[in-house]
Amino acid sequence: LLRKREEFANEPIIPPPLVRGDDLIALGMKPGPKFGEILEAVETLQLEGVLKDREEALDWVTREYSLGQKA
């Protein structure tokens, strides 16, 4: 049991994603290849500590991908 505990202690802790596909759909996006790109970018920024919570992540996606803005 102690050996297993030590193994898990060395595993990186990956937090749950701040944004999911459902969130992108709620922002008005249609599912497609861009979803993966956006979700990966958000995950990277989350792991780097740039995005700290869901609201901040959704704001970033909206700003970065010009969602909800009229051209």
C-alpha cells in the first residue's frame, strides 16, 4: 500500500478542464475540427496558470475567437 501511495505521489495532477465542448456550443460555435484546437489551447493556458477559472477561460475563448461580436 505504501509503495502504491508513493507511485501516485509522483504522478502529475491534471485538473479538470475549464471549458468543454458543451461550453463552446453554448457560445454559438458549431462542432467541428476547431473544437479540439480551442480546447487544447485552453488546457495549455490552464496548465501554464494563465487561465485560472471557467469564467476567465470562457472570456478568453470569446475574445480570441471573436465570438458574440458583430463584424
